[in-house]
Amino acid sequence: MAKIRVSYEYSEAEDKSIRLGLFLIACGILSLFILGFCWLSPTLQSLQSKPANCTVVSVLRPEEMFECVFTCGADCKGTSLYPCLQIFVNNSESNSVALLHFDEQQLVLNPKCSYVPPCERDNQKNRDSVLWWEDYFTKEVSSQAFTCFFNQQRRPDDVLWRRSHDTSVLLHCVLWPMVSLLLGTLIVLLTVCARSLAVRAEALQKRKCSYEVCQDLSGSAPSAAAAAGPSDRRGNKAEHDPCLATNSEAELSSPTRTLPLFAVPVRRRDREH
């Protein structure tokens, strides 16, 4: 039996679906790497710090001034000054005095100061922001215990007031790339499976049609033989019987015909009358 050939080419819609799936897979992998380097690593380092109880020991404001960079437009930048605020606390985790910082970003930005204000063009605004936090920790917090975060391995002399990254950042860094990756994979798999099922259905349909054609041909052969008539039957019989075929050919080829035995001869006299 000849093999039935079926087209495996994808339609335009299926081709677009596969391209969309591959694009989502590429975006998921790329975003996983980008978020892993930019957010996941700092988040894991931030989560390594352990919570502890801290109490304020002293609040100092040295005379040293630090510079910060402010922006006033697309192409406008400048520098201004702000005073340094140092808040020393007692860490219950290590039972030692450490310098308090607001978060990891300010710790990296200025390790010597506890607070770095949003940089303003006017130095007085920067000074007022620092003085407000100085009054807050001196009068409001004072000797009250509050939660701080301490990392013995990385910075034993510094503690953090709050974390810049928490578990929600870790969740988003892993969740959305994986969603994009799984969604793209699902689209590609569904498109390929749908095409495979369509190809199988087409092959079964072609086999069914070819079988029905063969049945029609075999069913029409007896009816054609019945409609052929006795002459065709005799012809077919002659074909199967060579003797009959020879006799018939001899009868047609002979110029005279043999009279039967019971034929009565006609007299000449009667013929003349």
C-alpha cells in the first residue's frame, strides 16, 4: 500500500504563536539573569542580616560636611553640602556599640554617617532635614529599644534601621521570569501538539477516503457485468472456451452455409411454377 503523504508545514497563525512562545521564553531567561544580578544578589545579602534589639547610646553631629549631587533638569547638575549625623546604638546581638544606618543604600553611599538627606540645591534644606532626624532620635526614640538588623560577617560595626529589600523583592525576582518562561513553553507545546493532532486527523481522513474509493470500485464491477448483456456473456464465455471461439470464427469466415439434415429439397418443377 502506498504511503499517504501529509503536509507538516505550519500555518501563519501557528508560526506567530511559536514565535510568541519563543519570545516569552527568551524574555524570561534574560529577565531572570538581569534581575538575578541587579536585585536578587543584594536581596539575598540583605536577608542575611539578623534582627536584633538596639537602643540609642549617643547622637552626634560632627562639624564635617559632605557633598551630594542634585539635579535640576535634563542637563543641569550641581553639588551641595549637608551635615553628618552619627547615631550610635547598642546591639543586643553582639552586645557592642555600632553605628546605625537607615538602609543598605545609605550605608554604601556614606559609611561615616547615619543619614544621607535627599540632595537639595539649597544647603539649608539639607541641614534642616538632618536636624529633624537628630531631634527625632534624641527626643522620640531616646533610650527606647527598637528593631535593627545586624550582619556579623559583612559589617560587624554597623547596623541597619530597615532593610532595602525584603522577601517580596525576592518573590518578584523569581516569579515573573518563571511565569514568562512557563507561559512561552506552554504556548509552544500547545501549538506543536495541535499541529500534530491536525496532521494525524488529516492522515486518517485521507486513508478513509482512499478506502471508500476502493469499496466503490469493487462494488461497481458486478453491476457492470450484469448490464453487459448476453452478447458480452457469450463473448466472455468464448474467451474462456477456445473451442467455441474457433467454431464461431469458422462460421463467420465460411462463404456457404451447411443445410440441416431435415431440410426438404425443392423440386425444379415446383420452382419453375
